[in-house]
Amino acid sequence: MEQETLQHTERPVFKYEPPKEEQNGFPSQYYAGFWIRFMAYLVDLLATTAVTAIIISPIFRLADWQMDGSFFAIYGALVTLVFLAYFIVMTKFWGQTLGKMIFGIRVVSLKTETLTWGTVLFREGALRFVTSVVWGLYVVCAFTPKKQGIADLLESTAVVHEGYLKLDKDWK
């Protein structure tokens, strides 16, 4: 009976390679999907409600003014202004709101390195107002390849996971 000899075979070795970038943007796993963005938005709603309750509501109660929530009333207009200012300021200076910070996602521009004032004012001001009135428009990000909402599509921005961005910077 002959004994077979085992030949030395090389085991395949896999090394980490950062995902290849698309022509315009990031690899698909970088983009934040609908549910994580929705949860971040709920946190942001809590934050804006808290700011309104701490700053605006006490003034109206002390002055015994009517707190009408409609947009055309003074109280409603101030609440809307605080809501929009929160998103504009946080996104421009930090690239993310409190909700996005908690969930580790951020807004990035697909055209430039930083977000410009024009981009932020249109995305977080005008389009945030429109999507807060027409809630169904938020769902668009669940069905686009880069998980972009209406505001993202119009302004060439995307919401990405920060962890992937940090990994790429560490591995380069």
C-alpha cells in the first residue's frame, strides 16, 4: 500500500482593501438608509421641541399671548424659524445635527469638499420646510441608489456613515 505525500499548498491570504470609489460619490455601503435617517430626525424633532419649550413658550405664556401653532401666527412662525435655524446652523458648522451625531451619520457634498452656505440654506432651509409639510417626500431616500432624499438629489449631497469615512482615512 502506497502512502500519498501531501504537497505544500499555499493558503490564500486576504488583505484589507478599501472599497473602490464610484465615479461620483462613495461606495454603496457608506450611504445612510431611510431608517437610521428617520431615527436621527426624531431626535432632532425632540431637540427643536425642547428649544422651543425653553425659549419661546415661556415668553408667550408670561406675556399671555395666544400660542397658535399655525404657520401664519407669530408663535407658529417663530417655532418654524427655530426649527429651520437648528438644521441650517448645525449642518453648516458641524455637517450633522444632534440626531445625526448620535447615530454616527453626516451630510457630505458630492461636488465639493465642504458644504457651502448656498447648499445648506437650500437643503436645510427651503427643502426641509417643504418635506416637513409633505411627509411622504422623506420616503424617497429608501428607493434611490445612493439613498438620497429630494434635498440630496437637488443639491448633490448625501448622508453617509461616519465610521466608514474614518476607516478610509485610517487605512490610507
